[in-house]
Amino acid sequence: MNDEYVKVMKRCYELAISAGKKGHDTFGAVLVHDGQILEEAENTADYARSIFGHAEFNLVHKCANRYSDEILEHAVVYTSCAPCERCLAAMR
């Protein structure tokens, strides 16, 4: 493991803990390009109100129309857990 991976995964877990402290499931996601964190998101899902707010989906939403296709094609998404199929489709 390199230092960047450890740093970014640590941030994913910090976001997951933050989500948990707010009453959400504990998930976090980070977008990295050229070794720099561009965006990050945590889980905001509210199942009682049928609100889908997975961290990865929130990350995609934050990045939409903000970054060029070239940047996104070379960026890497790190997550605190394997994404669900819906989040994978959104990332794709």
C-alpha cells in the first residue's frame, strides 16, 4: 500500500464515521485525480423517508457538470465499502 491509498482510505472512513454520528449508515466516498482529493461525500440515506443517499451516489451528484470528462476518466473513486449496483451504474 502506498501513502496516497492509506491517506484516502482513512478519509473514506472518517466520512463514514461522520455519517454515522449524524444517524446515517456508515459509508464514505472520495474522488481522487493526480493524487489530489477533488470531492468527497458521505451517506445521507433516509430509508424511513425513501431517500436514496449513498455516499458514492452523492459523490457522483457533486461531480456532475463540475469536472470535464477528461478529468473524470482519469480519476479514481475510493469508498469505505463496495458500492451497490445502483451506485456502480451512476459512477459508470
